[in-house]
Amino acid sequence: MSSIWRTEDRYNLDLPLPKGTRGHVLNIFNKEYVFIYRVLQGFGPQPITVGAYYLSADVNEEIQRLIYSLGAGLLALAISIIISVFIGHRIARPIVRFSSVANRIRNLEISTVGFLPNSIFRELDDQSKSFNAMLRALRWFELYVPKKNVASLIRQNIKVGEDISVSQEITVMFTDIVGFSGASENMTAGEVASYVNEHFN
């Protein structure tokens, strides 16, 4: 554009430009044009000025579009963080619950431990199913193995498979419950088991 070097209605370009690059703004027919140019040496006997000009309104539109894009990107990032936190919480909650019930099983509080719920995540769902199957087996095991004996073995830090047999003198007492046969005829299996367990206690 031939008006690039005009001095009237000319303003400085208030932008950080690379070293060696210059620019200014001209008001031509009530429209602002932005000129950016650079003088190049060594490409001929005379220096060469290379540049470009833009309509200020177009530049502002591009800057506005860039701001909108930046805002949309920040919004998408915020939504992604919120979703990540939500999913992380959904994943962490079953793991924390599993750790809690595992500690209670370690303390032999098997009867107070509830079954783990299913999960929408396949790995966690498999873990819950395996844990629940183990818990059912432990509850049956608890009916026939005294908790005190298991706790004693744990305190002694005896590993499974070690030879823990010892020779010692013991006293065995045989007891008979008078009228047990007649009484048990009118009991359910669960009532009989509770009755016998109470007697042994």
C-alpha cells in the first residue's frame, strides 16, 4: 500500500515485536491499518523492506476469536479436571472400603464385616466378587475354628505350613446334656448348634 509511509494520522504500534521488526498504525479513510515490516540486508545492492499490513478490525476479530478459544480451552480443562476428580473418587472409594474391611478381618472381626458392593469398573468388581467369596468361606470357617486359637497363632507369628505340633499333658472332659435328645427333636438345626455352642462356652 502506497500510504505506508504517510505521517499524518499515524500512531505507534504498541506491541512487543521481535528485534529488528518495526510497525505502526495508519488511519486511512476512517479505517485503521496495522503495518509490520522489517529491513533485510545482504539480498542485493540495496536493503529490502519486507512486511505486511492488516485491517485493524480483522486483527481485533482474530484476537477476539483467540480469546474465545482460550476461554473454551480453559472451560474444557476445568470440566476435565472435575470429571477426573469424580472418577478418581469413584475408584478410590471402593479401595478405601476394601482396606477398612481387610483390617477388620485381620483383627478376626469376620462376623461384623459386610459384603462389598459391585462396581462399574471391571477390575474393582472382580475384586469385590473375590473378596465376598473369601468372606463367605471365612464365615463358615469361623463356625468350626475357635477365634482364640487363630488369634494365638497370629500372636506367635507362626507361619502356615510350619510344624507347630507340641507334646503336652492335657485334660479332656466328656459331658452329657440330660434330656438333650428329647429337647433337640423340637429344635431347628440352627437352634441345636446355638444350644451346643452355648454349652461349650
